[in-house]
Amino acid sequence: MSENGRWRKPARVQGRMVLSQAEQYAVLICHVFYLACGHRFHQHAGFMNSAFVKKNWYFFTPAVIILIPALMVVFCTVKYGYSVPDSINAVFHIGSTGTRYSMGFSERNFSLVRPGMDGRTVYSTIRNPMEGNDPSADVANWRYSLPASGAGYYHERTIVFVKDKNGVPRVKQRISRFHAAN
């Protein structure tokens, strides 16, 4: 659709249609819908006839029950970088989640941290952690998130440092997971 709410013809580049991201998502949803229950619609004259939808609403129930949680799991996996079991756990406990993040924290900057980076580079990338143990220790943990009060689950964001042979703290591991608050 265009800004004024009217349908527009898709743009063409070298004879191929170029769709916006929203149009690509709409096409994807139509394909999934067709695969889920497409053969039933070919038996009827109107593909999206409102009378057909009202009469056969129960065809949509399996798609809704399966598709929406599956999309939520994919979202958690892509956005947060969780494993599939962590993503399923996050979707299952969606109402009892509460996370406090350090000031100025962003998932984008946190994802830029790689093993081997020194402590100064990490600090310049994501700034102050909420908690951190003594930097003179051989192993240091910088926590960028903590559970909110009363929350059963939270999104943990921690950087684990170890000192190299020159005594410089280097990132050993970047922890990004969903789990119980206690």
C-alpha cells in the first residue's frame, strides 16, 4: 500500500518485482496459510470469501495455535540469540518475566562483544555493568542485567573475563540466556 492507503503496483528492477519488507512478510504469511489449509479453499469459489471464513473458522484454529507460538520462538532465537530450548522457555514464561538492565544497555552493543576483546574495548562498547566482581581477580564477571523484584524469570546478560599472560582482562565468554531468577 502507498501512504494514501491505496494499492500500488510493485516496483520493478530488471523485470523483477521489488517488494517492501512488509509486503514480503504478507506474502510469507499467505504462503504459510496456503500450505496449512490451501487445498480446502480450492474447493470453494471465493478464496477469501467472508461467508466461507465465518462458516469454516475452525480451519484457522490449528494455524493460530501452532503458528503464533512458533513465530514467538523464532523471534526470541533471532533477537536475543537464544538456543531453541531457551526460546521455548521464554515464550512459556512470558507473563512472569522481569529484567532490569544497566543504564544505556542495548542488545545490539552487547552482541558486538566477542571472545578475546580486552576490558577497555568492552567498556567503551557497552559501558557500566550493573554488577562486577574485583577487576584484579583472575576471573571477573560483569553483569549487565539483573532480575526485577518479584520476577520469576529474567534475561541474563553477563560478560566473563579472564586475565591473559600480560595481566590484561580478556573476554572469555558472553552469556545471553533466559532462566529462573533465583
